[in-house]
Amino acid sequence: MDYDVISFDLDGTLVDTAGEIAAAANLALTEHGIAERSLAEITALIGAGTRELMRKLLARCIEVQPSLAQRVPFDALMASFDLHYAQTTGTSAAPYAGCREALAQLKQAGLRLACTTNKELRHAQRVLEATALDGCFDLVIGGDSLREKKPHASVLRHVAEKLGVATHRSAHLGDSALDVAAARNAGMAAWAVPYGYNAGVPIEASMPDRLFASLTQVAEHVLATRRAA
């Protein structure tokens, strides 16, 4: 299959952002008198956007300390997170090996590229800017850009439509079961990398159509299929 559009998830696929997300989350918790949580616990919650991450994190804290339900309104905690994440964005985020080179090769070959994340658009744009990836994409979709978020079929169908390509000539690459489901729901090829954030579950369990060890391998595969077409 020759592909015309490749959509990429952001966190855990293109960029390692867990450290700075966890730093902002813990700063927000401590601001409201809540004990910090571990990097591993917070990393396992990444994938559905920062609001959902903080909602789940607060729920876990309330299980341990029920009085927090009355003392810490979620909106106040979220406002604290937004403030701190604006300050931590880019402090430790780093593109995975081969990321910039792979994206450049794909663009040079004429593919249209999208970044499709459940992270809120304002946060996603800051991460892309901080890691100098903001010029790599024809389209960036955040978790609050549309009515629905991944894995709803409409999200990646919207990407294909905006970029003028049929979904069967498109692929979505992610690091989680949510990404695999999003691609399948939209009728795109479901590709995955094994090094990201999937709540500690091997991504192979989601049976992606193709598993790549690196972003370099993604570019190599796509360019090889274009040469053979």
C-alpha cells in the first residue's frame, strides 16, 4: 500500500514528555496540599489529555484522603496544572531518536503529515514549538479541537478529509491501545511504536497492523512502499 497521509500521536510517540507532565501535575497537587505521586503512576495516565489525567489523579488522591473531595475543586486543580504546565513545557521534552529526520524525509517525499493528539491544542502547540517540531506538520489536531477525541472514528476521518486523502491511503502511528483503536475506527492503517505510554501494557497486545521499533523504521517503510508503487 502506498500512503499519502501519516498521522502521528504526540506524547510517547514523537516526544518523551512524561517528566514535564508529571512535574506540572505534582506542582499542582502540592499547591493544593496533596502529596506528590510517582512518575510511573502519572505516566500510566497519559493519553486521554491533561484534563482526564488530572481528573483521574485527583480521584486516586480522594480514595486515600476523602476530605479532598470537598476541599479541592477539580477546576481549581486544573487551573493550577495549566499554569505550571505552561512553565514546565519544553524543560525536559525531547523528540525520540530519528524523529526530526524521519519527518523531514516523509515531507520531502511528498507525504502530508498530521499530529493528532488528545492533549489540549494549546499544550500540544507549545510542546511542538519547544522541541522545534512545529514546522513539520500540515495539520495539528488537539483533544479540544473537535467534538470528539481519539479513539472516536470522526477524529482521524477529519484529518484525512482536511488533507484531501481517503482514509485507506492513510496511516496513524501511536504508542497506545487508544491509538490503535482510533486508526481502526477511522479505517486507517493502525501502526504503533513500543517505547511510549500504554499504561504498562505491551502495545503488541493491541495487535497493531504494523509495529515499528523506531521512527526511522517508519520512514524507511513508507519510502520503500512509495518506490515500489
